[in-house]
Amino acid sequence: MRRTLIIASIVLVSLGIGIAVYYFLLPSSPETTGTPTDNPLPVAGNRTPTPGEIAAGNSGTSESPTSVSARLVKITPGPVALGEAVLDIKAAAASSSPEVAINFVEQQSGNIYSYRTREGTLTRTSNKTIPGIATAAWLPNGKTVFARYLSGTDFSTTNTYALHSDGSEGFFLPQDLAGIAVSSTSILMLASGSNGSSASLARTDGSRATTLFTTPLSALRVTFAGKNQYLAFTKPAATLAGSAYLVDSSGNFSRVAGPENGLTALASPSGKWVLVSTVSEGAMSMKLVNTATGDTTPLPVATITDKCIWTTDETTIYCGIPKNPAPGKNYPDDWYQGAVAFSDRIWKIQVSGRYAQLVLDFTAEAKTSLDAESLAINPSGTTLVFVNKNDGSLWSYQL
């Protein structure tokens, strides 16, 4: 009898262990209440994976846009890729209110979203999954964005992939580009190395690439500055004197500013003006350069030009201007590296007369400190968009 009880106990203990192993050690079954969207990361040279099964057009964010005040909206709770397309949309016949669409890429997923300012709606338009996109350069029509992200086992390869907002098949640009810029008709692709830099121009579909210039300068940033003209400037550093140049369609360089420490530059849409920021003994200053005459005019406020945007008509510049930036810092290096954060206010700088007007005080209106970067504005100049560098969230403000 005792032997029988011992055998029975052993059987029960073995059964209990088996049940525990089954429930706690073996992998659990996947959820069946949703449709998988685990598209693999695109790799240059391979066909882009088929989009996930979630239908494009549904919002995939965990939170809706938040109206902070009558004119200020926090569009996303989390980070977006730097670079937005802000478009004027024809208003519905029943409404006289203008509509503006803000297209952007969610950083975590690589999904494309569009926010309508009048309707207050957020819609996902493409759900191709490319996690960790750092920057996004949009065609002016908002239909294609060139997304840049790192890949490879050690994340040492920079890929640039053309994402279409409707989710259709895209394409890759050459790997390890140092930078890109886009216009309505072409893509500028910059490659840099220890022996210098070279820039090529291609159509917006990536075809027919031709060399624009080669230069011994190995650290450049290049943007469009009007038709058949480009702005190139050396990457800024607090302790190094940099210069800004206009580059013509034949690849010839002409200096417009510098050499000055911490120099950054932003050309107006036609290239008539260049906004230049520099540093001296830790203090920032900003000026306007007339590229036709070479005349230079100092401005009453100062920031880094990466925190500014020109209006389409070139009459106005909007900038995130820091309140009381900490002294003794290496600007702009410390800001780029995240060692310091600014508490900004948005100022409107009028080119004619060179005066500045306060537009938005974040601490007063949003009850928080914001550090504005990646500013964008719609062609009609009614909606200002920016990213809060503190958390990567996207905001809009009705001017």
C-alpha cells in the first residue's frame, strides 16, 4: 500500500512539473486578435517588402493630436523623423477655411502620416516599416520622402530610401551618402571622404545622375538655393572657422560668408538672401547676406540657422530663439550633441527693416519648455511646424 502511494506521488509530481514547463518555459502562442505588420527592414539592393496587413488610412498612433491652445497643437506624443512636408490643400466647397496637410514620418516605425489642420485628423497613408529613420527629405508635393537610416550588423551603413506616401514601391539611392537635398525636379546627393567631397544631381526618380562638383573640402552640407544654384557650407564647429559658398550649375564656388567660427547658413528660396549664424567667445550672432551685392546686415536676435525657416515669398524668417542661453558653452556643438537644450520662443524676422517680433512663447502658451528644430511652413505662410528636440514630438502653430 505504501509503495503504491509513493508511485502515485511520483506520478503526480512529474505531471505537475510537465504542466509547469509547458506554461512557463515554452514560448507562448502569438496573439490572434490582430494582423501582423512585422515587415523586415529594407536593405539596399533588395526588393522592398510588401506592406503590412493593416490598411493604410488608419491611424496607428496611441494618442490623438492635442490642442494645447487655440492655435498650438501637439500632433504626436513621440518622436518623428526630422523633416516634414507642409502643403496647402484646396478647401472643400462647403468651407471657406483653408486646409493644410502636414506629412511626416514616425521615427519608430517609419510609417507615413498626414495631419489635416482644419479637420484635426491624423491619417496613416503608408505602413512600410523602416524603424529608426533619422531624417526625411520630402519632395515639395509631399508624395515622396527620402528617408535616411542606419543598417548593417554594426549600424555602420547609411541607407537612403525613397518612400512614397501612398505605400507604392520605392527605390534606393547610393549607400553612405553624407547628405541629400531635394527640389521639385531633382535630388542632390553628397558623398564625402578623407580626400574631399563630390555632389551629383539626379531626377526625382533617382535616374540620370550627373556630377555637379568635386572639392577638396571633406565636411560639407549642401542645399538648394533657387534654380540652378546651391548653398554649400562647412560643417559647423565652435573652434573652427567655417565658410558658406554659392555653387552655380557648373560647379563653381563663390564665398558668401566666412571664415567664422560655428558658421551655419540657410538660403532663401530663390537664393537672393543667405541667413548666417556664427559664434564668438561662446555668444551667438546672426546676420543677413545679400548674395547679389555682398552686403551684410546684423540681426537683433540670434540662434542657429537649423532652428529657422524662410517663407516662400522671402519677406519673413521664423526662428526658434533661445531665452538666456547658458554662457560658457561650445555653441553650436553642444546643442547638436545634446549636451545643452534651449528654452525657445518663436520670433518673426522681417527682412525689410530687419526687425524682430515675438510670435510664440512656449512656456507661457504650452506651460513647458520646447527646443524647436526642423521648422517648416506652408506656401501660403499660415501654418508653422516644428519638432521639439527635447522629445522629438511634432507641433503646429497657426500664424
